[in-house]
Amino acid sequence: MSPDNGINPARDSASFSYADAFCLPKHPVTGVSSQGQAAQGFHITPTGFEVSAMNKHIVTTPDNRPPSLTVFGTDVTVLAAASQTGGYGITHQQGEEGSGPPPHSHGWDEAFFVLSGEISFQCGDETHLCSPGTLVHVPRHTIHAFKYGAGGGSMLELTSRESRAAELFTQVDAGIDPANPDIGMALEILARNGVTVAK
């Protein structure tokens, strides 16, 4: 993961352009506006990603990828938003032992590929302890959750085109204090982005 360089893309949208981070082409004349918004490609705002072109290739390297977001105890790096690719979203996620989201569901498909550590996945009524190299596919509307095992772990998350995962992660990072989370606000952000927490 890229180190935290103090840049919060939701807070600093005037200075942080995802078009720059993803090597997306800029307008040949105007380039970037005074608000730091790429004339081509996309940028992030406090409410999520805005897209002006989805037919451009993306090259994301360890040196140019965006800063990680703090999402309920997990460090999330958005490698590509579904709203930006037009087809899928992909994030890198890394969490400490015991961290992970509560059981929830949403209207998009999701898959996880475990890179390091052991991660316990709950999918419906089943629980699976997954080691590196394991792929977990979660169909839309399936209640699911995961928890990082001893020593923490990391994984790639892939979501289908309907996903609002990148927008959700950005809003949680901007609006929820990880040391003192406002549960009501967190539930509001989840609901706003199509996520239902299981009762």
C-alpha cells in the first residue's frame, strides 16, 4: 500500500486529481482547471467520483496511486472506481486483526482475493476461513461480512458496474472519526450508498 502522505482526497479535492493519479489524459489546451479537476478522465469530490470519460486506459503504479482511506478500521486504496471504468471497481484493502465490517448487503456483486493473512468470511449462513490465494465471490443482495485474523491481512476487492463502493469509502473516510465513530452518521452514509446493515 502507498504510505499515508496526509492527503485526504475528499477533503482536498481542490488539489488532488485522480486523473493525475491514474495517468489519465488531460485536455490538450486547458489541462486542469483552477479547482484541480481534470478536463478529461475523472476527479473526486466530497460526495464521490465524477466521470467525464470512461473509455480511457488506466495505469496505476505504487508511486501514483491515490492515498488510502480509513474505513471502519480498514485501510482502503481505490485503484479504480466502477463509475470511472464503466465496468467494475477494484480496491486494495488491509486491516488489523479483528477488524472488519458487520453483516451487510448491497445491490452489486463483489469478490475478494486474499493476498495475505487469514480472513474469515461470512456469506449467508456459511463461514469460510480463507488463506492467501483464495477467491470469494459474493452475489448481490447476499448478507456477508469478513474479519481479519491473527496478524491482520490484505486483499483485493472487485465490484460490479453498479457499485458505489468507492463513493462509500470516500464519504466514510471524510465523515467518520475512526477513534469516535458516529454510528448514526455511519448508517446514513451506508444507506445513501445502497448498503443495508443486517439486523
